[in-house]
Amino acid sequence: MNKEIQQEIEAATFRRFLKHLDDHKEVQNIDLMILADFCRNCLSKWYMAEAAARGEEFDYDQAREIVYGMPYSEWKEKHQAEATADQMAAFEAKQGKL
């Protein structure tokens, strides 16, 4: 496979991954952190870092809007639930293992 096709496939896969996250807003960031040790905010930071590595100025809010599909404040208001005591305990337990 040539590099151009590989990059096209990787880009399409990333877009599909973002759509999957968007289709499953019920999966909270805390759940992702507990289960997979990353969340939508992590993806936003990685996106911003990769843009910077290529000389592009891209701030965190712009990156989050790409990952969340809307401004973060709007997503948070519409879709983010308060973390439960069980979720926080699981997250803190996981942090202690790292």
C-alpha cells in the first residue's frame, strides 16, 4: 500500500471513530478514562499536538470542536452527566495503578 492511500485510510478511520463517539454520547469521558485511559479531551490534545508538530497553529478549543462536533461548552451542557461516586472511585483507583 502506498503512503497516500494509507493516509487516506487512516483519515477515514479517524473520521469514522469520531462519528462513533458522536453516535454514543451516552458514553461519558469518565467511562472512557476508566476503561481505556483516554477520552475525547485526550483526542483533542493529541490533535492539537499533531497540528503544532506540523507548524499549524491550532488551539485546544478548535481541536475540541472537531472532536466533539460542536463547541465543548455546548456538548458539556447537552450531553455530559455528573460523574457518579462509583465512577469517581473507579477512576481514582485506576489512577493509583498507573
